[in-house]
Amino acid sequence: MTLIAQKSLSQGNWLDKHAAANLLSISTYTLNVYRKKYWILGIHFQYLNSRTIRYHEQLLQDWLVNICDPQAHQRAIEVYQTSLLSNQNKKRGRRAR
């Protein structure tokens, strides 16, 4: 995967349920079923509070494209996880005085 693709995954848009359902051309009810059956909390979707859920646009698109090839989608998930700032190596060097 290219550097541009990695950046787009890490900086992906987080969509509300209506935009996510529209993106996949499904109902919000089906979105709820997919969330419970197929998707991973913290990867494909995230709870902001008890009533607000956001969906990762690029990972949902990748999931739809690779629905018959879970290994390909797993690679996209791994790229997404490694591109997060929390998974970047710390810079080593002298401390500033």
C-alpha cells in the first residue's frame, strides 16, 4: 500500500449513521446489523457517547469492496492501525533544555 493510501486511512472521515448508510446504499437498520455482525469496535466504528456512533468511511468502503476477500480487508485494517499516531515510534535524541 502506498504512503498516500496509508495517510488517507489514518485521516479518514468519520461518518454519522445516515452518511454511512448512504455510502453503502443500505438502511440504518442494516447498518446496525452489520455493526453487530461484521465490524470491529474501534476500527470500523466508534462510540462518541451513548447515543452517537461514527463510522470510518475508508474502512467501510474497503470492507464492501473486499467482502469476499477478508484477508485483503484485514491488510487494510493493519495499515490503518499502524498509521495511527499512537502506533508511531517515538523520536529518540537529546532532550531540549
